[in-house]
Amino acid sequence: MDHFIVLTVLLPLRTCYTTYSQQESAVFPVTYLNVSKDLALQRLLVEWDVVKSAHDAKLAMSFEIQVSQTDDTNKTVWTEFHNVTLDKLGKPFHWRWDSDLPLECVSHTVRIRSKAETSKIWSQWSLWETVLDLDTSNSSGPQIFPNEKILEEGSDTTFCCIGRKDQIIKEFSVLPAVRAFIHMNGRLGFLTVEGVTHHKAPHIHVYCKEPCNEDQCLAHSIFLVGRAPDTPKDFSCQTQDMRIVTCTWSQGGDTYLYEKYSPKYTLSDKLSQKMILCTPSCSKQCSCSWDIGQQRIWNVTVTVENPLGKKTAVDAFNVNHRIYPTAPFHVWEECTETEITLHWNYQNNGIELLCQTEILHPHGKVELHNSSDMHSPHRSITVGGLQPYTEYTARVRCGAAKHFWRWSEWSEAQTIRTEEATPSGKLDMWREITPVLGGRNVTLFWKKAAGFRANGRIISYEVTWEKIEDGFKPESISFSSVYNSTRIFIDNHSYRISIMAKNNVNFSLPSVLIISKATDNSTEELKEEQVNGTDDGIFISWEPRCIYDSYIIDWCNFPKLQPCDLQWKRFGPNISSAVIKSAVFVPGERYNFHIYGSLANRASLLEKKTGYLKELPPLHDPIVDKIELTFNTVTLSWDSYLTNESQSGFVKGYHIYVSPVQENCTLKGSKKHILSGDSELCKYTIENPEEKRYTVEHLMSNTKYKLVVKAYTGGGETPILNFLYVDTPYNSTVLYFLFLIVIVPTLVAAMCHWKKKWVKECCCPAIPSPHKSKVLSFKEFKISSEKVLKISDCIPDMLAMDNKAEAQKLHSWSQLSPTPTEDKTDGHDSSWIYPEKNVERGFAPIPTPQTHNWFENFAYFSHLEVESDPYQIPERLEASKPELAVVLYQPHCYIDIFNEDAASTDRETAGRKSSLRYISQTDLHCLGKRL
């Protein structure tokens, strides 16, 4: 029994193993092969089969397919492996291949071999199956292939041209010029165009020509460049009434193919395997509708196709889940002050709907409200929380309450205004007080505050004022809604002023101002502080005071106009700075701000500010109205220049520019300023705008200078265009000095030259005579009318002695007596005469020694040393040595009275035989020149 069971198990295993072994070693060759061609698609269609046993065994097989082109090379151009699992139906296998060369130009051959996946052995190749090219032996001219006229954008396309029998291809070309490769071989030519694009070449013209010049020798074909269609986008289907289904989709990009080549759309149902009978229509979006009957489940495929390709999209759906209701119609409204109720109708198809209402507010806010009452064909919804007397825009749409798919289209929009109500909040009121005779003019201004709502159409404003102290009857006046200001007169008492707005329903709450009592006590004028502008506005800050419950800033939008368009803004008690913004603020305009503190509606002025949104350079340069010149300074004055609010910025000071006309400026104490033309100016700065006088120093005399005065602000200064020119005068001190050192000596020299004879006789006679010399005139000694030189008055500078012994005696004698012994001659002192014996003459040898006496001529005294003395005596030089006891004198000039002609006529007066030698100044050399 056990052996039987074992055999029962092993026998099937052996059978399976035997079968597997047979399959592993079995070969299933191709028994049938057929190749055809689709010239429209330039495609080979291959069909083949194997033995029936392979089908019966349901083998998984692999097939190797080779394609070759039977041109001159006969090379294999394609190899592909095709895997398939066989079945017992015995159907043949199919395979297709798109050729890169036109099938009309080259013959193609195909062969196949097979192998079971469980086997390692390939079958033998089948025989080559050939598809012949086009026979053109009887053609009347060259032919261009392929015949299909559509080229896909971006693809590489090969054209071929086949010539007639016994003809060759001479020329094969394409226009416009695109990237192409051309190969010609006898009567066959190939042209490959690469990457053609529509915008560069929407049409391709291909020309093929044989050598002859006849018309039949030229072939011409035109090809369109296009694109395959895109896959349909956003493909979906829906119904509005459960009878008609409409499918919609987007077309995609342009294919550049039109009319008969344009994309074609078809719809089919995969479940029923039937085409859907509908006609697609496309504008911005494509759609197609058909009657669905009783079918509720669909699997719809849309197919788009053109000569270059085909694309599909699928949508599977249940009709009950694709309900897209029609838009509501006949919409009307009912409203109160704060609510709107909308009513509408819709097409009742037994579909339970959910509706939604959109409320658009004036400021752009959108509110959505859903409605859930679905049992009446007349639907409505109420929306509350709205503002009185306000326009709203409302519209309605609906969707399926169960299995919601999407909302319907919106109904027509309705514009609705709610009813009027009493104004809410208070007006914002401000005032401007002007003192006048007997009281004050109060100009009142008002505007809608942030918390004020008119809640209707304002028809009037009512202003009321009453005196606080005496309780007089209030006065009031009403104004039309077009006004926003008025002026009233009040006396110097305190007043309470109020204003209310009125619409068709009621008055608003009153806005109140308290005008304090006017006093005669003059308060100190507040100093105006400067403020700065920013990118957004003008920044204002103030010192906070804890006693006030709010602050107010007012200003004029147009300070130079009347009325100036007064504006104001209120701030809370905890705020001490703000940026004042206004659309009318402009650069270069000065704006004045007043800051008030308010307590219980009573305002007090606290601070004043002034500033610019942006400072600009001054509108005008200072005009120099006074110039004061010296030889080295210039003083400029511009007292008439204004620095007030007429300027386009705060004048911070002045710049004075100076330079010589012919050269650059290098004045001491200045800064260098370079103009656009690279010329240099000296720059001085005055930082006080009220200082309108300046002195430029260290100028050069007799020089032309150019000057200009510029005012500068926080916005800078205007460019330097025009100069003021001045000439400095000559320096009078220099002229006076020149006069003293040049003119006066010149005049003296001229006078001396003119009276040179008189001057020579007076000061430098040829031979001065004691009788005629005015210098040697003595009142106490005259003979008749002439002046006589008294010898006793002449004290000699040097004595020359004949021998040393006598000199020593004289020296000892001079030491004993400080004054030489006087010889009285005619009552005169003659002690200056010293007799000398045996004195040698220095200028000529004389046998008889003579006595010489030397004396100084006071009229010709000079401290200049005589350069040379033709009469110098050796003994005199000898006497100047240290061993000489007597003190010798060295006069510069000597008087020679040895000459008898020059001696006194009364020689007896001398009383001795000794003679005197007188040396004239004309014989003496002083400074190397004769006098």
C-alpha cells in the first residue's frame, strides 16, 4: 500500500520533469511571417506565428526581430526583442515599426527567430521577408516622398527623391534654409531636416531636380509644420436636470494645424463599448452633451487626434454625484435699517438643494451666508448685522444638498440700500478765534469724526452758542449740508458752542466746544520751534501734560492762501508725538502747527511748531546792497535778505565764495570749493542767518576778484551761476614808501645837478682857502672883510720830529704839562706850533732840512682811511711804532700850508722861520677816488 502511494506521487513528477526537459531543449521556429506597409504612417506591419504545440503549452516566448534596408549597404537598421505569452486560441502575433526612411524609397526586409523563456536555445532565423520600394520606372518625373504633408515640430524628418529611369538627381534642396543633411546616389537622393520649429519655418518647401531643364525634371512638395495635440485638461462631466450630461475640457496648446488637419474630438463609453453620439463644440472651452436615458454609471473617454498623434482623457462618474444646478432666477429683496431678506426661484427637478448668499460691503468685504430650508420652490434668506442707509450687493447660488458636486452659476447681482436711522456718534468740531473790536470772531469748522455715522442723508447742520456766566438764551443757526464752516461773533465772555447733524430721521448727539473768557493780560508769546519732515509727513512732538484729556494739532494745508484750508487732528492723553500727513503737503512750503491741550472741551494753546515736508535750496540768492573796499579787504552787506516763511527752507547761514578772476584762490582762513569746471574758489561760512555782513581779508591790492554770497538751508544751496566783480585799490602805504625812497632822492639829485657849481663851491672847493671857507669861519678873527684862519685854533693830529732824541724830550715835556706851552702872538694862543729841525722831506730830497707842522682841517674831516698817501713820510710811519714815545695822530686829510701861494700874506705873523705844509683835499685819495 505504501509503495503504491509513492508511485502515485512520483509518476506525475516524472511526467512534469520530462515535459519541462523537452521544453527546455525544444525549439519552436517561426512558421509564418508576413510583412506589409502603411505608407500613410510610414510604418511596417509584421505578422507571424509558431507551431501549434507552443500555443497548446501556453509558453512564454521571446522573439528577436531584425529589420534591414536593402540599399547599397544592406545593413540591419533595427533589432528588437518582443516577449509574449501564448494561449490556446492560436492567434498570430503582431508588431509594427516606424521607418526613418520613406518606405517608397528603400526596400525593407524583416526576419524573426524565437526562444521559449525556459529554453536557452534560439530557433533558426526565418527567411527574410521583403517589402519592396516604389517602382518608378514608368514615372514621368522625379518624385518626393513621403507623400504625407505634415511634419511634427522638433522632430527629424528624412525626405527622399527618386529620379526617373536612367536619370540622376542633380539638386535636392529645402526652403527656408534649415539645418539639413543631403546624400545623393545616382537616381536616389536623401535629405534630412533636423529640429524644425513652426515659428522659424511654418512651411517647408522641398525641391528635387534632374539635369534637364524641362518642367518634368523638377519636383516640388510643401510640408506643414505642426504639433501633436495635448491631452485634454480638466475633463469632467455633470448634469443639471438628471437627463442631459455635459462633458467639458480644455483644448491645450495650439497645434498650428487647421481645417482638415485640425484636432478631432470623439467621446466613447468604455462600459458600453459604444461611441457617444454628441458633437463637440470648442471656443474658450470644449463641451459635448447627450441624453443619458436611464444609465447612471459612466466611464467616458475623450479622444483628440490629428495627423501627428492622438491623446485621451477619461472620466468615470455616477450621475447622481455630478449634479450642477441651474442658477437661481427672479431674485428680489426686502430690507430694514440693518437687515436684508433675499427671495429667489429656481427650476424644481426634484433635487434637494443647498443655497448660498454673497453680501458685498462698500469697503470690499465679502460675507457668505448658507440657507438650509430646502422644501419650498420659493427660497429666501435673511442677512442681519448691516449698517443703516448703506448700499450692499447680493447674489445667490445653489448646489446639491446630497453628494455635493459644485455650486451653480451666480444669479444676477442685486444692489440694495438699507433704510435710514438716527445719526450715531458726534461731529468733530474745531475753531479759529480772531480778536476784534468789542469781542471776537469765532470761525467754526466741522467734519465727520471716525466714530460718526450719518445713517442716512444729512440734510442740515445746526450750530448753537450760549453765554456760560449769565445764562442768556442760546442762539442757533442752521446750515445746509453742503457747508462745513461758519463764523459767529461773541463778546469777551465765556461761551458754550455745539453742533448737531440732522438726517431724515433725527439729530445726532451734539459736539461741544468751550470758548474761554477773553482777558486783557498779555501772555508771553510762545517761541516757534522748528520740526523736521520725514518720508511720510512732518514729525511733531510735544511735552505731555497730565491735566489734559486730549490734544489737538491744527495747521493750514495752504498757508499762503486765504482761506488756508484749516485742518486739525485729535490725539489721546497718552500720546506726545505724531506724524502729520496730508496729500497736499509739498516740498519747499513752510507749515505752521499749533498744539492745544483740551480739558472738558476747553482748549489751551501749548506749543507752536513750524517745518517743511522737505527743505529745498533758497529761492533767491542774497543781494549784496553794500560793498566796502580797501587794498586788502572787502566787506559785503545784504541786510535786505529775508529769512522768514517765504523761503523754501530754514536759512541756516551763508556761504561767501571768493576767487581772483585770473587764478585759483588760496586765501588764509578759507576752505577750498571746487566748481564743476575744476576751478577753485575760497569758501567762508556764516552759521548765523541773522548775520548779514562779512569782511574777506588777506586780499591782494590792485587785483580783480569775483565774489558771490549764497544762503543755504537744510536742502542745500542753489548752483553758482553769477558772480559779483570788484577791483581792490593800490596800497597807499607802498606808494608813500616808494615816494620817499625814489621820488625825494631823485628830486634832490636833480637840484644838486642843477646847482652843482654852487654846491661844489660851497662844500667841495678845489683849494679851500681859510679866507673863503664858510666852514672855517671864526667870528673872533677877521682882517678887514675876509675871514682869516687863526693858526692857534688848529690842533695837529701828528707831529713828525727830526730825531728821536728831540721826540723823547717833547714826549717828556708833554707829560709834565698837559697843555703845550702857548706862544702868544698878537694875543692869540699859538701853543699848537712845534718847531722841528732836520726833518726829512718825504716826497723830494732837499739838502737843507726843514721843519714841518701837521694839523687837521675840520672842514674835511672823515673817518674813511686814506687808501694811498703820496706824501707819506717814512719817519711818520716810524713814529707810529710802539717804541715811539710821543702819541701820534693820523688825520684822514691834511692841510698843506707849505705852499707859499696858499700861505697868509702876513708871513711875519708866524714869528719864526719854520714853514707849514698844507695838503689839499684834491691831492688826497679817499676810498680810492679823488674828491
